[in-house]
Amino acid sequence: MTQVLEELGDLYERAPFGYVSTDASGRVLRVNGTLLSWAGLDRGAVLGTDLRDLLTPGSRTWFDTHYLPLLHVRGEVREVALDLRGADGDRLPVLASSTVVRDDASVVVVRTSFVQAAERRSYERELLRARFAAETSERRLRILHDAVTAFAQAPDLAAVAAAVAVAVDSIAPTVGVAVWLVDPDTQEIRRHCVLGADDLAPSLLDPAGGLPAEEACRAHEPVTVFDVTTTGRPAGVVRSLVAAPVRLEGRLVGVYQATYGRMRSFPADDLETHARLVHQAGIAVHGARLHAQLRRAALHDPLTGTANRASFDEAVLAALAAAAAGRPLAVLLLDLDDFKAVNDTLGHSAGDDLLVELARRLEGSLGEGHLLARLGGDEFAVLAPEVDERAASALAEGLLAATSRPFRLAATPVQVTASVGASVHRPGPGTSTPTPDELRHLADVALYRAKAQGKNQHRVHDAELRAELARREWVGAELRHALEHGDLVPYFQPVVDLRTGRLVGAECLCRLRAAGELLLPVDFLEIATEEGVLHLLDRQMLRHACEELVAWDGLGRGDLEVSVNVAAQHVARVDFADGVLEVVEAVGCDPARLHLELTESALLELSPGTTDRLRRLRELGIGVMLDDFGTRYASLSYARQFPVTALKIDRSFVAGLPTTRTDAAIVRSVAALAEGLGVKCVAEGVETPEQREFLAALGLLGQGFGLARPMPADELRARLQD
């Protein structure tokens, strides 16, 4: 990627065009070396100055009174004649084109390109002199003037070709004009326009068939035929013709051929007009191609060649405007899962190769009329007219299938997956038309939910998802209220010595009471994580756990211990240890009977500094329990690295006891490890008498529905009193 950026920077600096970027006030932010070379200026002297300072006084006035107002209204200006002021005072004729880049309603930057136009501007001055000096007739001037005007207004090559045909017909009435342009990439001559030539013999429209058009291309000058019948070709209504090559700077860019219904000579004035016309046509063709290149660069992703965000939004707006009532259209967003891993392991160049190949695959999986765009990074968008929710789901499946096929990068097979979100708009009475941003936002919400479900998934923003999102919003509001008012509900699940059946402690579990429902952590922990309030939830439950230790003391059960779960993002906070100690001291409980439960997956997210915070708490007596032990490869490493005081065997290993040999072997090993480390060992998920008997023989503590379900604090206290 660095090499690509360097190459792009070099292309920018050495482009055959001058480039300047300014802020909203016209202050120069960036300028390329080409423009500095033209003007003989130093970069340091230009940066930070007003763009107007680069113009001659006359152009500056035109710039202020015409160019800027037009730019502010349209957002872009194309090929306006201006004069730059060189370092030595010379006037440098250029054609200026500007585009406004906005952020919402405000101007972020104005990008302006300059094309040298000395030749064209010189000719325009020559044309004016000719008018006043009567070197040519008023009619010829009008033809050329109209042609130049038409060229300037032509939006593309087809319009330029049509303007050429009209201008040629204006010189002398024809029965037909054919215009061919040369493809600069393949050098093929392709017909772009035929004016009034329906009755012409096909042989007169083939530039590769020995026509005067072909001869004109070879001779580099106009060729006339007084009597077509002498050529031996079927002529139909044609009697005379003229063919003229369109050239620019010595290169052939096109050719036109005009046919006439009567034999006619070609006066010198007419041939002079043709010569001047082809000169202007060459400039117009070049300008149209340049404009097309600039527009393509502005509307296409340079890496993949797909549409970019700007052109995608244009297409969405057009599709929304064209959509008939009841005819849906869909917007889909695709984002690769773990694309960063590809860049990190194989390099950014391989990552770019993957994106290019992925774009090719995705385009191949789309239907007719669908548009693919790369929005940036590894995110792609699809516009699919005539696609409803069911079809959008099928389209998303196709995109996922195209993505999941193995890639081969740097001779290495690579497997990637993606997530897709889709939104569908159905126009109709009473339905407002969304903006492209709104459609993308709905698709992005669906994409986020797809990622939350796991890799290689898709979601459509349909009624089911809207109901899910509405419930999430409601749960989020209830959670925020509970956190603000201290209304989270603690439940306690007893921990039992399986050999004696005696209660030795409990785990403090969080519940959220909302509108008569008692919500479990699975209903709100993801929301708490997204909103960054897990540490507030942890602190509230920590206080409840500590208060319960004090309550148990009052019941004569000062031997009981309590554990409470803490999230990785909470432990990672620099104020974590201070916050725990603050609660312990405020409540006045015994820290030696408090255990902080951390999952192995949470430990994966912790930084080295976290270990110091946990050791500090351990030195003050607070225990650290490693939850879900054995579910990660690094379990033994964690048991050694962190100040662990207890291990909790994951319920997935307990479920198969005592009949599953591998589970039994793992549980025995963990029990032996805990004994060797001198720490407690709790088996969670104990459901059956057989499991209890097996675990009791190993001397373990147990927790599970087969022993006791989670219960409110007052219910557990009542049991203790009994």
C-alpha cells in the first residue's frame, strides 16, 4: 500500500495537468509540481496563498465575478479559460476545471485542475482577428463559432461527434455526415455519429474499406471526390464527398466524411473552414476524453475499478427517482470479516490483490442492472433495483458464497468470509423517499447485527430486525435507568462442597428488571458493551456482592465467600483496582472472601499492565477466579501468569460426565492442576447425581441447577437461617 501511495503521489506530482487544492476561502492547501513548473514558482511561495494570486488581474476579475459564483451554485465548473501569472510576469493561458468536495452542507476542499490551452486560446484570438480583418466570411466565422460553442457545451464524446456533424453540414448542405473517432487504447476507428445518412450505400460508411476517409487519415489532410461514381463504388444518392482527418498534436484522433447529393467543387474557403474545424474538433475530442477521465477518476475506485461512494450515491438517487410505486430497490453492504489479519500476515499488497479479485467475483454474482461500489477499505455496496426483502436475502447469500471461495495470494491459499446487511425501500403513497445515506444506514445496522451473529452471516433490515432493534432500544433505556438509579438486581447461585453438601459461598449474578420482566445477562450485556458501561454494571454488582458478605456475617456465616464477574474492558481501566478497593472499604467487608471472576477470553484482551492491577488486589487479599477454564489453548499459561486463587471448570466439560472419557480425563487433570497450584476448583453446570458423585470423589466444589438455582439475596439469607 505504501508503494501504491508513493506511485499515486508521483503521478499527482508529474501529471500532464496542473492541480491545486484550496480550502473554502481559496487558500492553497496543495499544488503539484507540474503547475509550479509551468509558472516557474516555488512551492513554499504558493502554499497558504490565495488562489487568485496565481491569476493575471484580468482573469482575477473574471474569476471573482463569474467563475466562483458558478462554482458555488453548481458545485463544479468545467474548462473555463483563465490566464495564470508566471514568475516572470508571462501570461499562461489555461483551461480551469473545479470540483467542490463537501461535508454535509459545508465546503471541505475545492479541487482545481489546469490544462494548458495556449494553442486553443491562440486560435480563438486568431479567429477574432480574422473576423475584424475580414480574412474570412461572416458565415464561416458563424459556423466555427457555433462549432466551438457546441464543443464547449458537449458533455461527452458522442455529443462532440454530433457537433462535428452539424458543423460540417453547416458548411454546405449534405445528404449525410459520418464521424469516426480513434480509440486511444486499441487504435480502432469506431463510428460515433451518422447524420442524415440513412440512404447512403453501406460501402460509403466503412472507413477501413478504401474510402476517401481512409486516404485522408494516411495523407493527414482533407481529401475531396468531385464525382463518386468514378470510384466504382455503389453511390446511391451520393455524388461528391469530402473527408477530413481530425488530429491533435500530430496524432490522429478521428475522421469525418461529408457526402453531397450533387457534384460540387470545394472552394478554398470551404477547405479552410474544414481545416479550422478539424483543428477545433481535435481540441474538443481531447477535452471530452480528459473530462471523461477526470470524471471516471472522481467516480470510480482506483484500486478495483468499481464505482466509488460518490457515484454510488448518484446511482441510488437516480434509482429512487426512477422507481415506480410499489417497485422496490435494495441497498446491500458487504464487509469482510477479519480483513486486517490478511494485511498483517501477507502484507497490504496481498490485501489489495484480494480486494481486486473480490470485486471481480462480486460483480460476477450480481444481476442485470445491479451496481457494485467500493466505499472504502474492505467495504462494498450493491444497488439492486427491483429487489425485495426475499430477493435481497438471496442476493446476499450469493455475495457470501462468492466471498467464501478460497483466494490465492502470493502463492498462499487464503480463506475469508464476509458479513452482509441489506435495506429495502418500497416507494408508494404516503412513503417518503429516503436519501442514499439513510438507505446505507439501515443496511449498516443490518450489517452490524449480522456481524453480531458471527462470521459469514447476513441480515435484511426487515420487520423482524426492526422489532429486534426496537427491543434492544427499550432494553438499553431500561439498563441506563437501572445504572443511573442503582436498580440492577443481584441474584446469587450457591457454591457447594460436593463431598459434604455444605454451602461454602455463592456467585453474584446480574439481573435487570424491566416492565415486569427479569432480564438475564444475555439480554443486555452486549448492549452494555456497545455503550461502554460494563464497568458501571460491574461496580454496582461488586457493591451488592460485598454488602451480601456483610449480611452473611450478621447471620453467623462469616465463612462464606462470594464471587462476582468483571469484564475485560473494566479490568483494563487504569482506575479498576482503586474502584474495587473503594467499594470494599466503603462496605466494610472482608476482602479475603471476595473473588473476581474473569473468563479466559477476557484475559486475551488484557494488556500487560492489567496483571499488575490484579496482583495489587491479590496482595490485599482479594481472590482471582479463572472462569471457563480449559476452553482456550492458553489456559495453563494464564494460570501461571495471573495471580489466580481459584479455577472454574467450564460446564461443557461437566456435561459429559461421567460417561465421556475425554471430559472425565480433562476434569481430573484440572482438579489435579488446582491441587498442585494450591487453589480452589469449582465445577459449574452440575445437573445430575452422577456428575455430583464423580466430582465429589475429586474433592471439588460445585455449582449448577442440580444443586441450586440462582436466587434473590433475601431467599438465600432465608436458607442460611434455616
